[in-house]
Amino acid sequence: MMRSLFVAAFVCALALAQPHDPRHIVEGSVIPDEGYADQPYIVKTDDGAWLSVITTGPGKEGASGQHVVTRRSTDQGKSWSAAVDVEPSNGPEASYAVLLKAPYGRVYVFYNHNTDNVRRVIADNPPYADGFARRVDSLGHFVFKYSDDHGRTWPARRHDIPMRDFAIDRRNPYGGKLKFFWNVGKAFAHRGAGYVPLHKVGGIGEGFFTSSEGVLLRSDNILTERDPEKLHWETLPEGDTGLRAPAGGGPVAEEQSFSVLSDGSFFTVYRTIDGHPATSYSRDGGRTWERPEYMRFDDGRLVKHPRAANFAWRCANGKYLYWFHNHGGRFIGEHPRRRTMAYDNRNPVWLSGGVEAASPRGRVIRWSQPEVVLYDDDPQVRMSYPDLVEDGGKYFLTETQKEVARVHEIDPALLDGLWTQFDAKGVPDKGLLVDLRAPFPASICAPELPAFLRRSSRGDYGREDLRAGFSVELWVRPTSAGPGQVLVDNRSGDGRGFVMRTVENHAVEIVLNDGMTENHWSSDAGTITEGKTQHIVVIVDGGPKIITFVLDGKLCDGGDARQFGWGRFSPHLKSANGGPELRVGSGVLHLRIYNRYLRTSEAVSAFRAGY
């Protein structure tokens, strides 16, 4: 039975628009800093406050004056107390701190400290013309302090943590007598022991760190022993090497993030320069690890990610969240700029949801298709080094642009969608404008789509970004997989509007045109098959200005053919409204149009609901 819904098609697009988007990072609450802001990590103290630690300073990353401070918040990050120095800004560099709270309330802070005040270190030439690097914030001593008053004060005395030499240390220019390392991984407790991640570095050169691998510093008595001089430390894994890239990968394997599964297994994910993050599991408390592999979604496809922090957290409900950037930026070749480019494109941020599953070797994590969770309007802004905080049933993410750190509350519907994505089945009805099955009427009235922009009411009548969007969902059986087959088209005679059509390489494309600006993006190659019934959702998201395709329940990620499976459209595009009629191609079986962006999870659910 054919049914047609044109829900509020006459409503003005301005009334439908949602100018504020909680995913836009400026909507978050700022954590104050001194100029540079890195690693805004948080623990909840026993008096109910949030204690934030941050690496800050008046200069850029790595500059003199870089030090560690803490602040407290009693209103879930909306406001913060004055900064308390863990280390002063006029001392040697102190950097890259993480926190661990003992069961009795003591809070430990662990960080890099250039105790010996080393001012330069041997580095590769090129790129260092004289053979020395003068950035000295990732070497020296790994130390800790502690607070017994919930972070209000920190003692003057710091304590060194002994680190066992690995082969990577002995290969550095100092034979391990001076160690290169840092840490961004969150400390954690398990079965009465405390664990602090550490990332060992083999040398400094192109891309700064030229080789790296991950270890864990384990203390079996830190959670109970109150005398810091009596703490025991061992360096894991056993043997002479840490967590590295998979076989055949590059020399970089760093910023390990750890989660403890319900059976006591450890899961870690970490960045490489190979275009994919690496993962491994330990079944014996970090002493040995399974062979590292590149991370995969539950459907078997490789996760794509550049040389950037990618963290996974276990939530109180026993499920998982994974922060990453969903593209395959990697170092290829010897040109210096290509190596540094592997750090780029950390905007937007994507989340994947994880659920545990049984396997012959122990519990493992299944990972969902991802969603955009945070973005900035400037694509060059890079968000990274997050933390996850759960408080009062709410979920918060921290992040930093290296100059501004913020706290963001996350929409619980987004998280629920990720976690239920593996089984959810159903068609969204919110924002549904058109719902038509073949055979289609001879004449179909084109629905009014939300505008992306409008003239502002401020004095200069400039542009106001409405952060609106729309989505088109199709069931199709293409009569041809070749280029030129129109699937749906609302364009006017002068080209305004949108069209979805097949293009070369067995893909489908959407074109958006407002009379002055034209944009287009296509699905991955090989996603359209002649004579096969397929589900296609194109999502035009006016928040981050991103177009995504979800085909047969899978978000296009570019595969091996291209770095990005998602594309950007112009922030100057006014709308995708065209002529008064909607034309539907002969291969279309079912058409739905929504006056909002669908989440990936909604597109997956609609596919599973079937034709």
C-alpha cells in the first residue's frame, strides 16, 4: 500500500531550523588555562567535585614555562576554581599529566618532568640542521605527587617512578641513560593494583617522534600503601619490547588507551602512522599481549584513523565508547610534510559504540558504525586528548584545541543509538516529509527543505548559520550501474536544488546547488550493483557541513581508494530547495525524505527494517 506523508511541508524552513548544535564545540564549557592547554583529564573526588588536570603555559606546546595545574568544579564543569600548581611555571618543563584516585580518596598525579633541566637532545639531521632538538618536554623523569585534600593542594616533593629499560631505550642516542617518553593514557585500577600507561620513544626527527611503543607501569600496592617511598613498581609487558604496530606496519605505536573488560581482560587501542589504529588484548593483566592487529568495526571493515589520539572507555553500564577521526591519514614516502600531515584532520570527532561479546580466547569488543559527536566550523581546528566523565546519569567529553579546553555534555540519544545499533530495527518518523513507494504518482510536490543560512537580525544583516540538514533514504534496484541514472531530482530549470544519480565506478552522487554555490559528494566506488535491491541513505548535516552515505547499513569510509568516505559542503550554501516538483527515477522502489540529518544509527536501523 502506497502512503504519502508531507508533514508540515508548508512550514517555513526558518521555523524548522535549529541554530544551536550541542556538537559544536563552542557550545561547551571552557576549562581555563594560561594560553596552551593540553590533556584536560578529570577524576571525581570523594567530596563530589570534578578535579581537572591540564598541561598549560604561556607559549606553544613544548615551550619553556610549560607546567601542570589542577582545578576543581562542583557544577559539572560549568565553572572552575583558581588553578593550583602541581609544578610551577618557572621550573623545568612538567607535562602530560594523568590522574588516579585510590579507594580511600587520595589522588595521584603522574607526569613528565625535565628534572635535570636538559636544554637540548641529540636528534636526526635532517630535519634538525645542527643535530639537536630543543623541545625537551618528553624526556627525563616520570614522576608523581599526591593530594589528600581532593586536589586543593599538592606537596612540593615529587617522587620518581623507576622504568625498566627496553630495547627501544637502549637504541636511543643516549643508550637509555636519558629516556624519551610521555603519556596520555588514563591510569586505571584492576584487582588491587594501579596501572599507569607510558609511551616509550626511540628517537627524535621527522614528525618529532620517529619510533615509539607502549608499556604499563604497575604498582601492586599503590591503592592501599600511604607511604610513597614504599610503593612497588614494575614495567609491563614482560620481555624487551612494548606494544608495537602490527607486523609490516610503521615504527610508530603510541598513545595507548586501556580498558578492562568484564572478564578481567585488558583491551588497548593506539595510534600508528599506517592509516589505521592498532589494538590488542591481554589475558594476564598486561604481562603478555595478543598479536597486535588493526582495529575493525563489527562488520569486519578496518577502522581508519590518522596519527592522533584515539581513546576507548568502558562506561558504568558495561558498554564502551571509542573516540577517533574516521579517515585514513597516514605517512607515505620520505617528504617531511607528508609525515607531519599524518597529524592533520582531527575535526570532526566521531564516536563508535562498543559491546562485549564472547570469543574462544576471552571477551572481545564489537564496534558499531560511528557518529559525529563534536566539530568546529573551521576544518583546520584540531580537537584531541579527550576524557569521558559520567556523573548523575549524564555523559560528558572533554577536549582541547591546544589553546582552549572544554567540557561537553553528550546527547544520550546518540549514545543509545550507538549501543543498540547491532539489533535496532525500525524507520525514523521524526522529521519525515515524504514517504512514497513505487509506482510513484505522475506529479509529486517537492517538499520544502530547511535552509542552511538566513540573514541575521544583527546590525550588519550578515549570515546566520542555522545548522540545519536533511536526509534522503532510498530503496533502489538500479536498471544500470553505470553513470547517468537519476534516482531523485528536485532541481529547477536553472539547476537549483539537489539530484541523486549514479556516477562512474558504480557509485551514487548527490549534487547540491543554490544558484550560486554547487557541491557534490559520492559514495564509495563499487557500492551500486545493477539489478540488486539496495538501501541508500545520504545525510546532509548542516552542523559540521558534512555529507555521508550509508549503504546497506554501512557508513562509507573511502575504503582503500580515498582517504575520506565523508565530504564537506560549502558553508555558503543557502539551501537545497529547487523547483516545485520532485522527479523519481525508474530504479527507485521506496523514497523517504527527512527535514533533518539522520544519525548513522538511524540509517542502519532503517536498513535492518527491510524493504
